[in-house]
Amino acid sequence: MSPSLLRRLGAVVLFVAAVAGVAGGAVRAETLIATASSDRIEIHSNFSGTSLTVYGSIERDAGTVGRAGAYDVAVILMGPERPVVTRRKDRVVGLWVNRDARTYHAPSFYAAATTRAVADTASPQILAAARVGIDALILPESVPGGVEVLAGTTEFQNAFLRLQRRAGLYAEYPGAVKLLGPHLFSVTMPVPAEVPVGRYRARVVLFGDGIPLAEQALDITVAKTGFEQTVADLAGQWPVAYGLLSVAIALVTGWLGGVLFRRD
């Protein structure tokens, strides 16, 4: 077992132990009540992006002992996982060609908003186990031949994360979660126009003194609507009809163009 894999497994064990230790204490009483401004984001023909607001409160019972520091709240919005291939180009006989490649099973979208810098919220081990922050993502990697490893090649992983950041599909928003008093919080996260469709999950994680105290998950759906959804349904459910319709539209468009721009 590789050292990197051992570190990740250790992080998970530490996270579980922290949660279990807090849950088993007599003074553990924090709970989260969170909701989103909408549980459905619709993509239409002129969709240029939108935003999602998550807000809620931190509930404590009468027996909870006050904490010395303020709470930290992390809100993570994750899209459905999908395989993504990252390739490396090498120069061969004067030409740049694809050589080595890695396939990652990773979230199609990932955004993390926190009350302050991610690194200040908790230890790296706790953040990795809670999957808070881009650096905490666990990306199973498949190499050519179908072999899958948990601790992949750093060079390829860094390239993959850099491309996802550049495309706006992976992002962090430190300081975006606002504490509205000692028990209320709110955050508005941008959702770019390139967001993939599918079922999303918004996770709200409460930290106190660097320890995870509570967590709540919200389901969000990103779906196409109108003509775009009709075309997608046609292509997925009736591919033959979709292909024939596409050919017919192309022929009609070509004929119409010839008629309109014909030179007499």
C-alpha cells in the first residue's frame, strides 16, 4: 500500500474518530438547519449562469457549553461524478501528439465556500476526510489497461485540477459564507453557464475549534428546459428519429440557402 494511500486512509479514520468523539460527548448538541433558495436550476436557450443561495441556522440546546471561538461553516456544491481523461502531449518527430493519459472519476462540478480561508478551517487531515476544498478531493485514477489506483500521479492530477479551475467548474470562495450573528449563516455561490446537467448535492458542514460538529445535505437538480430538453430527450430516447430529423433539417437548410442566394 502506497504512503499516499495510507495518508488518505488515516485522514478518513481521523475524521470518523473526531465525529464519533464529539457525538459521544455529553455536551455535543449543535445541529444544522439549512435550505437552498431553489432545489432546481433550469438551463434554457439564453442561459448565462445563475447563483444559488444556501442559508440556515446553528441550533444548540440549553445544555451546550459555549465555545471559545466562532463557528466555521463550509458549503460544498458537487455535481455528478463522471470519467474524465487527461492526456499529456509529447513531441515526436517534430509533432506534438498525445502519449500518456490518465482517467479520473471526479465530480463534474465542485465549488466550496467557507467562512474564512479553507486552510484555516481545520487541519489538512480533517479537511481531506470531509472533502472540503479542492486539494481535499480524492480522485481515483485509471491508467491504461484498466488498473485503478486511489493515489494517482501528482503531475496528471495537478493538470486536471488546473484545467477544471480554468473552465470555471472547480472553484473555492473563502470568506463567502457570512455569519449573520452567532447562529445564522448565508452564502451565495455562482453557478456558471457551463455547468453540467444532473443531480447535485450541496453539503453544509459545521466546524467548531477545527472539529466537525454537524453536517446536512441538500439535493439540487440542474436540468435543461424547453427546446434544449426536447432535443436531448429525442437524441437519447429515439436516436434514429433524431438522426433522420437532423439530416432532413440539413437538407432543407442547404436547399433554402441555395434558393435565397442563387445567382440568376
